Amino acid sequence: MSKVAKKKDAKAPQVSPELYAMIKAPIITEKATMGSQYNQVTFRVPLDASKPLIKRAVEAVFGVKVSKVNTSVQLGKTKVFKGRKAFRSDSKKAIVTLAEGQSIDVATGV
């Protein structure tokens, strides 16, 4: 490995795998997209994720400053299809408000 490559690797921020696991996917719906005018981005997160952990994960993975995190848990529903009962899983989403002047382009991916 050359010296130039070593220097680039040393400057890159170290993001642990647990922080990557905190952000499952961005939610791209009409309602979530409307939050962009208020500098908000919505992500699907694990049920056991806490607000401080979500904040650390978004700041580390995307390199932005987060000012506020709101979370919402949607309980799974019981559905019936062709006479068989099935149960949808519970899900949790995090609405992350970014600091003024910060932005995340969720269309490009991580």
C-alpha cells in the first residue's frame, strides 16, 4: 500500500458496523418527502434503537449535524388472506431534523 493510500485511510472517519445497522433504509413516500422543506429526513430503524444512538449513526454515516430526532413505532396488524391469518411485523421510523444548511441526498444511498 502506498503512502498516499495510507493517509487517505487515516483521515476517513471510522464508522462501526452497529451504526450502519441503525439505519435500515430511507423512507421515500409523499409524506416523508414533504418533510424536506423543514430539513427533515425519514429512516426506517430497528425497534430497539434509541434517539441518541440514531443521532450518532446519522452523524457518523452521512457526516451531517443533527439537531433533533423524533421516533414513531407502528404496531403490526393482523391480516387475513385466503382464509389464513398472518401478522405484519412492528416497525419503527425516525424523523431526523438536520441543522441549518445541512442536507442528505437519500437517492444516492450510503
